[in-house]
Amino acid sequence: MNGRKLSDEECFKRNESMRQSYKLVHQLQDTFMEKIMSSDLTIIAQMIKNQVRPSDWNYLIRKSLYSSYEDNPYILNISPLHKELIKLVKKYDISNIIDYNYDDTFYHSLKRSGLKYRNCYESNQIKGKNRIFYPHGYIPMKGGVITEIVLSEDDYQNQIYKQNLWSNNIQTTLFSLKYEYFIGLFLMIQIFED
């Protein structure tokens, strides 16, 4: 230090101080991540989305959904939940399904089970029966389609205030029909009170 050699005791004290600082930083980071992960997932999504380009955001979501890469294609295994949902679709002759998930694994599960449905997203409304609507966005397994994804807090807020938004209109219409299916993971909704 300042051109002089540190004694063994001084070196030990400085190393110990650095170790303690390093340990404190990691404890703070771990605590920070625990707090983030225990809070509203839409806020976490917003934090991540704010840090990446839109094209990278879509890529990140697709790879997260299907856990696959070009050299490791996604393999569909019909889940027990999908098997039970398919039984209900057959039993009640469900013609319209609202899927709040972004992936199309349920569509492929239906197809593999011999049921024909059409995916409807954004403004590509398809007349007729047997439709799956994706009001929060659609990211197909095989790519090719890019839709607006509703995942972050800002996305939900923006969707609420758009009066003639396709996804709001289709949900309102289908809520009034009998025997419609709603599929998806509902995240915790926080209500703020004064």
C-alpha cells in the first residue's frame, strides 16, 4: 500500500474485510431475489420486459414456454390435466375455448386426441365452431405468429382501457354463452385500498 509491503496481519485483515463484504453483498442479493420472487409475477415480468428489446422478449417467452431450441425440438406429452379437459370438451361438446395461456399445447393435445379446433388470436376471428381464443396473446409451438403478449403489469393496464380491443370483445361475448371453457393460470391480483 502506497509503495510499502503489507504485513501478514494487515493482509489477513484486508482479506477478511473483503470476504465479509462479499458475503454481505450475496446475502443482500439473495434477500432481494426472495422478495422479488414472492411478489406479484406480473411485476417481475414488467421488470424483465423493461430490460430487453421487443424481439428478444418474444424469443425469451417462446423458449421459456417450450424449453426447446432449434437443435432440441419440443416434444408434446399430453398432461393428465389436458386429458381431463379433453374428456370434458367431448362430454359437453364444447365449441369455444378461451385459453389465457400463450402456448398452443392444449390445441395440439386436442388434435392428437382427434378433435379439430382452430386457433383464434388478435383479429383473425374465424367463424364457425371449435375455436380456441387467446386473448392474452398467442405463441405457437412452431413459431411463425407474433402477437401482442399480455404478461406484464403495463400490458394488463393497457388492455383494460382499450374499448374496442378484440380480446375484450371476444371475452365479453363468450362469457354470456353456455358451456364455454376457460383455461389458464391466474396470477395473484393485488387490489390497492386507500
